[in-house]
Amino acid sequence: MNELPLSADVEPALLEDELVLTGRVVSASNATFVATIGDVQVVYKPVAGEQPLWDFPDGLLAHRELAAYQVSRATGWEVVPPTWLRDGPHGPGMVQRWQTSDPEQEAVTIVRARRVPDGMLHVFDGVDERDRPVSLVHEDTPALRRMAVLDVVLNNADRKGGHVLEMPDGHRYGVDHGLTFHAEHKLRTVLWGWLGQPLTEEELDGVRRLRASLDDAAGLGGVLPDLVTAAEVQAFGDRCDALLSAGTFPAPRGPMPAVPWPPF
């Protein structure tokens, strides 16, 4: 799992033309650069700058980023921006098309306690840096629901509000999927507003497409084994089956007596 497979669905120029660094995201926990390939702006995360967590020891974060994109494509929802693997100034790594979010929109935000704006759902309560009561809320839209479904099947351990990019047309992109696909349950997301609600037929169809693609050597069945471990591929299929069987958004697992859920 040390070699980086190329993405066959990416135009050759994005794999071959020079990748030119233009900046760095200094707040990122793993080395993250802004760059251009021709006139295309991208994010570049070199493998050399990865700092994997102790509980994600197998494979590369770059592999998981690409695997999440391939799963997103298989649903037909395009939640994850186009992502591929290639060489760059700091060696091989993950490259993803840059998406400029709309500063006037907030899909996930914090408001004064229990003052949930219209069109948003309450997630949980907490306190801010001044110990004032606040509530975490997120919008109630089909675009964000699709991302929540994707988080469940990916077993996303790191869905923060800042990982949701609001597009001017209402589309929602999800980014930063290096902590996904673990065989153990590690779902940690801010998108809990639909807890226990039935999945829509569109959402169920998306998961059915994933399950069918996993059984297809020309689909995810031929892609994921090159990116994550066999146990993680099996667990991914099991999560799809469980979601289809239940037909509802799952509840968090395990008691968390000392910590609000999800962790704040």
C-alpha cells in the first residue's frame, strides 16, 4: 500500500502538467498546500507531510481521500470534489480541485442556546469560550443530508463544520476525508440533526448503487482494495448493508456519560 495508484477519470494534463505551489493552509494538521496546474486551482497534500493518527495505522491518508472521492462518485451525488493522486514539489500526494465557498452561507454554525433559525436543525447544546450557553445547528437540506449519509458509510471520524463547503448554487462539498474507512466504528460528525429519521428513496438508491458497485470489479470492487485494507473494504460493505436494512439515520454508538455527543 505504499504506491499511489493514478485516477483514470482525471484528464491527463492534471496528472502530467507542472504543479505550482501558491500558498499553504497553515492551520491544517497535515501539510496542505494551495497550488495550480495550468489554470486549475487545487489543494495538494503530500504524503511526506502526513501525520496519521495511532488508530489509523494502515495505508496512507492520501489513499483514504481518493477512496472517499470514488465512493462519492459511485453514489452519483458528487459530494467530494474531484480528487486524484500524483507527484508534486514535495513528492507524491493527494490533489483535489479547489472549491471557493460562499461566505454568505453557513451550513453548520453555532447560535445562542436553543435559538434555532428557520430551516436549521438543533444538534446539541454547549458553552462558548465565555461560558455562554450556545447550540450547534445545521441546515436541513437534501444536499447536506447526502453528506451525512456519505459520512455514515465512510465511517468519517472527522466531519467538522469547516469541512463543509457551501457553494453559491446550494451544492455542498465535503472535504478532508483522511480519517475514513476504519473497520471499527469511529463515526464522529456534526451532522446529527436527522437522528433516527427515515432515509429518502434518493438516499437509499445512492447506498444501493454503492453496494452494487462494491460487487463489481469494474467499480468500487476493483478500486477500494488498492486504497484501503481488506478488513476496511468488508466493513464498508457491512455499513452499506446495515444502512439499507435499517432505512434510517443511525444513532451514535456507546454511552458517553462525561462528554456531550458528538464531542464539542
